[in-house]
Amino acid sequence: MAAFARRVNEPLYDIHPDTGATIEVFYANRVFAGLSGPGWFWWTCKPGFLPEWPPVGPFGTSYRAYRDALEGASTTVAPPTPRRPR
């Protein structure tokens, strides 16, 4: 295995070129908190804030989720939800 090969279900992070929001693409293999089944999901997050909920998906591949995030994140980024102090 090559030293820089990406693991199968490893999350992917990027910055949206128009909004500056962080995009996270991740795999969820179980239904959790209202998600509609296993697959690849994405959500956005502004620095210092929690991710937007619920995530978008599921998608069959990480690439399809990533492409959808680039196409849809500029229209789906809502005002960020601040983190609560502990």
C-alpha cells in the first residue's frame, strides 16, 4: 500500500471556494440521529462553530458527496450555530 493512499472510509475536508466554509465528507455506516441509512454524507462548518445539521446524503460514493457539496454548499450554508461553553 502506498504511503499516501487514502483509507476507504476516511473523511475528506476541503474549503468551499465561494463561501469559505469548511466542507466535511464522511461515511456513516449506521442510521444515527435521523440519518436515512448508510452512505457518504457532507456538511459545512464555519471556523469555531458546530457543523450544520442535518448532514446532506446519503450518496453512493465520497466523490458524489463531494461534488454535491461544491454545488450545493453555497446555497445551503445557514448562519452558523455557536458552540456552547462547557
